[in-house]
Amino acid sequence: MSPRSTKEELEAARDRVVPDVAAEGLRVLFCGINPGLLSAVTGHHFARPGNRFWPALHASGFTPRRLLPQEEQELLAYGLG
């Protein structure tokens, strides 16, 4: 996929489901609104460049470094989902 999604890629992603990142015993579970089309295209939450979720998560001390959307499964190791 190119850095910018095409109209066709976005349209094809319209009905895709982005899987939850959750497990038993989490310390924190973040709940958001429905994922955007770019998240559906990539299959990762908060995937749009410039989305503030990942920088804010790190800046608030939840993670030791800024994660990328494709690293979302690493949240589970920190007790987050």
C-alpha cells in the first residue's frame, strides 16, 4: 500500500473490521469510536498519520516509547488494550 490510500483502497475497506486489542486482566482498556477508513485499510487502530493517540499514550507514560499503529499488539505486554 502506498503512503496515501487510493479511493479504491478506501472504498474496499469500508466494511472491514479492525480487530480489538484486548485480553483478560488488562490494567487499562482504551475505548474509542469506530475506526476510520485508513484504520480499516491498514488493519490497525489510530493509523492515520498525525493521529494523536500514539504520541499521547507515550507522553502520558503508558508506554516506554512511541509505538506505531502496526505495533498495537505490544500494548498487551504493558497491560493495555
